[in-house]
Amino acid sequence: MATEAFAKPSLPLYLKNPDGGSIRALVIGIDAYQHVRPLKGSVADARDIEGSLRAMGTSDVVTLIDAQATRANVLRSISDLVQRTSPNDQIILSIAGHGAQEPETVKGSQPDGMQDVFLLPGFQPTPEGSRQRILGSEFNHFIRQLELRGARVLFVADTCHGGGMTREVDPRAAEMSFRQVPTYTLSVDKLVPVKNAADPVTDLDLDHTTFLAAVDRNTKAPEVKIPAVEGLRGALSYAVARALEGAADADGDGRITLKELFSHVRQVVYQLSDQRQNIVTKTSPGRSVNSDVMFQLTRGLALPTPSASPSPQQVELSNPIPPATKAVTPTRASPSVETPASKGLLPVRLASLDGNSKNLPNLASREATVEIVQPLDNPDLIWDPKSRDVISWGDVIAYKVDAKDLVTVIDRTAAIRELKRIATKSPQPLRIAPDDAQHRNDQPVQIELTDVAERSVILFDISGDGTIQMLYPIGSDAAPTQSGSLRLPLRVREPFGAEQIVAISSTQRLVDLEQALLQLNRRKAPGQMIKVMAKYLPPDARVGSIGLFTAP
């Protein structure tokens, strides 16, 4: 039977083009800027997307890293890609690095008169350095050429062009890395744009293109910490790589629609960035977000081919996943939970704001290894011995915590790492309204869940000191929910800091998990919460995990 054949674990999963053409990609990642502030995660982003595509059976992947990404090389590579493109191909263009805004060169192309620009490693605001950048209109020129050859295009821009922020960064926090450079002026611009009369004036003039941008045009995109991953990364690139591996197939039917791609990437980025990023998704007019299929997932064997080959030969040992079987892909097989005993997790790095490690007692955590570092050594937590506040990645997560009580904050940090990892695999859409700013005492806020029709829902939060609080269901709350959305109004109260809101949904009533979480209600038990989830989380569970940041 087809379902049994698909279920054999020996058959790897592959990403296919539903239109029958090839999947081809140009991937760019730049950390080593020579004249502006270097970045830390763009190269890893490019390698991640390249690795995901190759692992999923795509061999026509050209990757340009750091010094390889000169203007000449980028233009040559994308021109070559245009020449290789055939009708019905799916093209992926991905760039991770610094972005900027400049006065538009195509008059009327932007409402505010400013165009997006992508900076290359040798850029500087000098006559010669001005050549080392790519205009957004130039990417649109090449995208049009790809469309004219009958291809569809997915453009991923893990950069930023504005300077705004969702929440201000606490001045005591370790310096954050953003993919944006200060405003500059080009007194002499030697760049000669690639263009012709048939070029699209705006993105909306393209016919078969989908855009994913890290942030809107007014906001900075941070480089973030990913659970169990060394260093910093771009949340958008990481989310796209997981989507390409099949995690975006929310209903398990073997097809990734535009809606599933947008929903998965949007929620994963929102979670990993601690709500500092809201991605921008756009698609050409006429494409149906709900029904257009971006990718298809199949199982089969790929014959080894040189990496330069345009596409791998495949011997299909089964049909594409039949919609009726709802087969589960490996990345969705179960939102498994890992406890410290089951995996060697990265240590929680703790610093005293004044650099004096003697302020920190001998902290023994049962849930994580603790490493004492200096404030400039990329700590996970910074403790201010004067105010006793605890800061993490730009936010105060707990106020007035004595040194001896830091262990519960450490345990919470380890637990939230694991929650973020779980929530990346099969995310439950979850938002905070009215916005992602810091909320003050007695202000009303609302937790909003979508896509929960006929699903049972559990909501709880973990305060900055590790206290668990059950939010839903309580008493006679409906389960499963009857509508597609659930809204829970709350009001900001003590303790202030960071509340981690966790949503779990499933097609079955989660009685055992509810009861176990109720046993932890009002207790400082983040480690126990992870163990409870490891025991009772069902395979079809969706998990959302986001922060609500509050202050007196």
C-alpha cells in the first residue's frame, strides 16, 4: 500500500516542484564586511539554507560567501541562473547581510521615495566603494527575467533597511547585532544599475514571485540566539531552512502551500526573536495564498550526482504523499522534548553587570550547566548587583532578584530554550495584542490564537522568576474550541519582567497534561514543566511560545 511504502524510515524525504520543473537556488551570506560593522550569523544562514536544499534533493545551488559576493560575482551568478532556468522551474534567491535605504533611482517606485539596497562586503560610501551594492530594483530586473523564462521565484531577504525597534534595548544589556548600517550619503555614485525598459516599477508588477523579508522597511532585524545552535543567526533564514525541510507542512498532506509557508515562517521568526521581528510576506497579484502549492514532499532515493549538476536523478520508490493519508514528515513526527538528561545542552552563561564574578554565589542548577562569564562575553543573563534586575538579550526579564535566587531564573532560561526548540518544529500561531512593546502595570493585553478550530487548547505562562501559572482551560472553558480563534484578555500585574506565554493545541483533549500542569500552578518549576511536556505531549501537538514584557 502507498501509505505503508511511504512510512518506511529508510526512504529519505525530498523537496519537489509541484509544477514538474527543477528547483534552483542562489544563496548569499555576508559577515565579513570590510568597511562597515561585520555581522555574525549571515554566513551560517546561507550554509543552513544551502544544506537544507541539498539534503532535500536540490543540487543546483550556488552559494556566495563573504568575499565571493562581489558585485561582479553576484551579477554573473544570477545571470547564469537565468540562462539555466526552464519553464515551470522554482527559483529561490536568498540573501543574508546588511541592508540600507537610499533615495530611489526609479522615480515613483516607492511611496516614501526611498529604495532598498543590499550591501556587499567591499561597500563603503566612497566613489569606488559605491559599486559594491545591489539595488532592490536590480533584483527585480533579474526576477522579471526569470519569470519571462516561465519560472516562479521565492525571494528571501534576511536584511533590514530601517532603524526602528519594537522595544527599546535596556542600556545595561550586552550589545546586540543588527543587519542595518547607519545612514550614509554618496557624494559620487559610480554604480551603473542593471535595468531595461521592461523592468517592473514595483514588486507588485511581478507576476509569479513571493517575497519574505525579515522586517518591514522601518524596523531593524536583530541577529538572534537559536536553541542548541552556537553563535548568532538570522531568524528568517533559520525558519526558511526548517520550512524547506518539511516543517511548514502543517496538515501533513505532503504539500507546502503559500499559506503554510507564510504561517510557519512568521510564527517561528516571531518566537525566536522574542517578538522583535514581524516578517513581511508579499506575493504577486493573482496568486492564491490559500491554495497555491509552493513545494511538494516525496520519499525516494536520489542517485549521487556531482554538485555542479543542475538537478539530481531520482528513482521514486513511492508516490507523493497522498492527501488522504496525512502522513507525518520526520520533522513533524513528534514535537519531542529533550531534558538535560537526554541531551548535552549548551550552558547558561551568566554575568554580573560590574564584571565581578564574586557577586555570584555557587549556583547549582538541576536543569542546566552554569558558566560565569564577563558582560561582554555574550552572556545569556546579566545580573545587576545594584538593582538586582536580570537582563536577557535587551530586556529585563525579572526585577529585584537576590543572588541566591538566580538559580530559578537560570532554570527558566534553560526551559524556555527547550520551549523555543519545540515550538520551531510545529508552531501554534500565537500573538500578543495590542503590540509587542513593553507593557506597564494595569495595562490590558490580549493573547490571540488562530487556527485552533476543533482543537483543544492549553495556555500557561512562566514568569521571570520561573513561576508557572495556568491560564486556560479553567473550570468550564470550552474544549475543543469551536471557532478558528481564541482570545484571552489579561491585565498586567506583578511580578514584572518577562512572561513566557505557552500555547499547546491538539485534536485530542489533553486531560493528563492539563492535570499535570495544574499540579505545577503557582510553583517555581520550569524544569518540571519541561518533563511534564516530555511525558504527555501528543504527536499532533502544536506549540507556541512567546514573550510578554512588562514593567512597573
